[in-house]
Amino acid sequence: MPQQLELYQVRKPADELRQRRVAALIELLSGAEDWLTAKEIAKRMLLDDRQIRDLAEHASPKIISGDKGYRHTDRATAEEIRHFINRMESQCKRMADRALAVRRHAHSRIG
């Protein structure tokens, strides 16, 4: 019987590039003594802000972000981690509230 490849085993070149960039960002931040701004990371890795945000998201839970920039979780203080978690949970709640409001509005119009 022929072997069937799993759909999710096939990796696209863009996914592999992202994986390498995520690993590079994790390595960069693991060696940093303090927070690195997006501007500093962009200069070192030749990326734009959007790409950095995407990589940080895919590097979770190893990278946190905030007003000061980006930081490796292992280098962050307990307070910095707590602040990040609280901000993310607050953002999640605001997004859920917005989605619910849109759902209710659409339901009143469409049924």
C-alpha cells in the first residue's frame, strides 16, 4: 500500500525561513542584558516592525514584548512577565468584547 504523506508535514520555504528567523531572534534576545527596541532588532536582523511582531508571536513563550521593546522571557523579571501577561489578557478581553458587539449588531440586521 503506498504511503500517504501527512498534509501538515509538508513545509513551505516561507515557513522554514520564519523558523530560522524565530531562532535568530530568540538567540539575539537571549544574549541581551536588557530590552531591545524594534528599531535595534530591525537594524541587526534587517527586518521591519511587522516582521518582528510576527516573529515574536511565533517565538512564544520565549519572547515577551512591551513599551520597552522585546525581551527573552528567561531574562525578564517576574514583574515584567506579569505585566506582559496582564496586558495580553486585557487585550484579549477587549477583542472578545468587540467581536461580541459586532455579532450582536450583525444579528440584529441579518437575523
